[in-house]
Amino acid sequence: MKTKILKITALILLGFLSACEPTRFVSVPVEYSARTLFRPDSTSIVLINQFDLSQQTNFNKRQLSVIKSGITTSVKYAQAQLLQLSNVKVINLVDTTGFVVNKDSVNYLALKHHADFVLALQSFGAGIDLGAMDNSTLSYNSNVEVHYKLFANGGVIYKSLDGSVNQALTDLPNMGFFGNLIMTPGIGGNRKSIVSLAEQAT
């Protein structure tokens, strides 16, 4: 009986002493350098669309027209930015008239066009949100989100490239619940803002 009590006391004392020890830290080296780099001599990039616009059924014809303008602006600006890099060639396969999704594999496209990278538009979103409200005015913000993926090594590795930005619109008078429902701004009437934000987000 005494032996059991001594063992229990020893275990409690050992647990108490180990709990009082200072926390120990171990340094672990972490490598953040890029796994692949643009070549200094010549780099070719295929630009494609993997965003299915036909699935965006919550937009009317006018709104879809603005979304298409935003996508076109985003793709053109992405290409323009890439071409500012030295020794970079861009092969743009994005259909900005029908916005057909490119269903070919990344590996196939890279081999076919002898490309080092494939940049794919994954999604594009735009909207108008209520910012603030008081007794006399309502403020709204337009916003755009773009999502790309840059594939390397035939699609073995990739980097997500996401951008989002919003911008305040002109305040509107507070016309009460039903009046505000009728007067709420939409993306269909804010083409200029959406197109500008598409470029900034890209």
C-alpha cells in the first residue's frame, strides 16, 4: 500500500516539475525561394481562359456585357504587364468574342506552343455593394475580383494570382426602402467603373 502511495506521489511530483519547465523552442529552417524562375534569355507564356461565363446565370444581358468588358480588359492588361518583362513572349489564346473555355490540358498547351508557363484565368467577379447609409444619403462601392493561375512544368506546379479592389461610387439620396430598391445601382450601369477596377485588380 505504501509503495502504491509513493509511486502515485512520485508521478504527481514528476508531472508538476515537468509542467514548470520553461518552454523549449527549436529553430527550423524554411525555404521560400521560387521553385521555378523565368529564364533570362527567353520565356514564353500561353494565356488561356478557364472561366465558364455561361454558368453566370444571375446576370442579365446588360450586366453580362459589362462582365465581358471587364474580362477582356483583365486579359489584355495581364498580357501587357507580362510583355513589359524582358525576353517574355505571350501567346494569347483567350477568345474575347465568345469567351469559350479552353478545355485542353495545361501540359498539352505547353507542349504544343513550346511554352514555359501557362497563365489561366480561373474566375472573374464584379458587383455593387451598399457601403453606408444615413437619413439623407446612401453610399455604394463597386468591386472586382480576378483569379488567375500560373502553371509551370506542364502543370506540375502552379501559383495562384488573385486580385481584388473596390471603389466608392457617387452617393445617392436615401429615398426610403422601396425607393432605394428601385434606385439601387447595378453593374449594368457602371461599365466604366467595372472596367477600370478590372485593370487595377489584374
